[in-house]
Amino acid sequence: MNPTDLPSMNYLRSAAWPEGVKPFHVGIVIGPGCNPMDMVGVHTVATVIPGAQIHFLWKTHDLVEGYPSWWTRPTTAFAECPEKLDILTVPMLMPEIQNDPEVISFVKEKGKTASYVLGICNGVLVLGAAGLLKRKRATTNHNALPSLSHLGVSGAVPAGKAS
């Protein structure tokens, strides 16, 4: 059955995007080995924002295998990303992706103009590598916490203590 054939689904769509509401662009960076739990939480919350357009962002539209065996098709390639995102989110990414110059450059560019920038788990390290956390307080997964001071974070805050 096609979801567009479900009256309840159509009702939810119309409630989430009433007429005249401008798009609210939510970008979620994905990549090989990304953690789906980190993506799904943001996606779930953001979909109830009126006008929400969710962009699963990656270099191409090729399927990406998240960890563990969670396949996702990017909806928006980096080159197609809206000029301004209302929310940019970087979930847990594998170290090879965290250190990818193209990913860091993209996050830096989009993070400078996004209204809100979120890092989840070690996705915070990508934000730091992109220079978006300089002179800011931040926290992350306890395994990644020691790396924050090397990325210009002024106060690496243990999880649960950020204010």
C-alpha cells in the first residue's frame, strides 16, 4: 500500500505543513557507519516542525550503510543542499568520515549559517574540526571528550553537566 493512500498519513502531512508555511530545512549529515539512533531522534522531533523538510545529507545519492547494517539513501547530495539550513545535525560518524576533508568543509560551510547546529555523540568532533566550537562549551560521548580541547573548545563539559 502506498502511504499516500492512507487518510491518516495524509492528515499528519497536512498538519505538519499547513498552507502558507515556509520550508524549515533540517539537514542530517549521514555517512558510512553513521549511527541510526542518532539520526532517528532528530528526524522524529524535526518532522513535527511546521514546514519541515528533512535532508539526509551525503556526498552522493548512493545508499549509505550505517552501523550496524542500517541502509539509508541520502535525499540531498552536498552540492544540492539548500543554501541555508535551519538545523544542521551531525550524528555519530566513523573516524574516517570525521576526518574526511570534504565532510569537514561541508559542515563548516553549512554550520556558519544554520540557525541551530547539533552534534550527537562523536559528531561533536566534526563540529570541532570544522571550527564551529571555538571558544564554546560542549560535551560529547565520554570516549570523545578528551579530544574536544584539541579542537578549540573552551570548556569540555562531562555529559549531563552542560548548561
